[in-house]
Amino acid sequence: MSTPPFGHAILFSEMTPAPSFAADFHSWYDEEHIPIRMKCAGFVSGQRYKSDADDGFLAVYEMTDLSALASPDYKTVKEQPSERARWMLKNVHGFTRYLGREIYRSALKTADAPDAPVLFAVWFQVPTDRAAEFNDWYEQEHIPLLMRCPDWKAVRRFQINDGEPQPWTHLALHYLGSMDALQSPEREAARKTAWRDKLAAEPWFKGHYSVFERHRERHIGVSTGT
């Protein structure tokens, strides 16, 4: 891939179509919904995923920064949807929408790490006065231990600026070569350290975990990522 697929901000959005219109949903998403966004200034790429837990689908939009959502062309896309888009957005369920600013990115083990077949999303709601230690633990200990697993290809962390329906403050996206990484001895070791046990004893330390499988090919936008 000649164009770097990552930006410095993401739009993380989930939708679940009913089985009765799932085929039309995928056609609309791949032929209209993502392509018109990829023409907007500041959009680097878009990748879809299928939830491992239910019938939901995720799209992760990569942007140069969150200002991409304030551009005139994106405002037109949002404020003047097609009739087909209006119908779809009215009839899907399981909707989520989060805006994240990248605060950390690990080295990529392989050039194709951004398109790893499995995306593991980990959410936390961290009190402001505990964020510094939480970030230090995650980046100085937790990620290095996870990255010892051959199938742990990359990790990115985000500060959540806005979103619904949950009040999450931090998101980690883990790019995995296979589902086996989640049962690996390296992950088990990363979850059994003294530092993690210390944080886990605090009432706010309750992660929410979601697993997704890559769905179809990445869409490339008009802007260049890094």
C-alpha cells in the first residue's frame, strides 16, 4: 500500500443491520457511505470489521486530525445525506460513535500490520487524576509485554474526545495476526503483573473488550497519513 493508512485521529462507528436488509446495507456502506467520506479533506482511510460477538459491523475512519470533521465537504456529507442513507441510518441499531485523538502508537512488526485480520478494542473510563499512571502502565509495561507475542502486530492508544453511548475516556486498538493472540502466554503474563494488580484494585479499572474481524478491503482517502 503506497499511502500510509493511519492518521492521528479516528472516528469509530458501529451499526447493526437487520438480516432482512443486511445485503443492501453492505452494498450501501461499500459503494456510498465510505466512498463519499474518502473524498473529504482530512480523511486518510476507512476499514470495516465484523463483530465477533454479534451481527454488528464496525468502521474505523482514519483522519489527519479531528478538524477533518469540521471541513465544508464533510458537513455537506453529514447534513445532506441521500434518501438511501437516511433510511439506513434510521433502521440500523447497535449504533456507536466515538472520536479519538491518537496519543500512542507502537512500532509496526510488519508493513501490513494496519490490515491485520483481527482488531481487539479495549475501552476504559479513567478518572482524570489517575490518567497519568494508567497511561504509564499501559505504554511502559503492558504493551511491551503484549508485543512479545508474535501475533501482536501493533497497538495504538486514543484519548476519546467525544462519543456515545458510553462515557469512555481511553481506547486501545490492538492489531492481531490471529485470534490465538488473545489466549497467548504473553497476554496472560501481561495481565498478571504487580503494577496491573495495583491498578485493578481501584474501582474504576473495569475494561470493556470487543473483538472484530477485518471485513473487506481498506478504502483510501484523499489525504495522506503517517
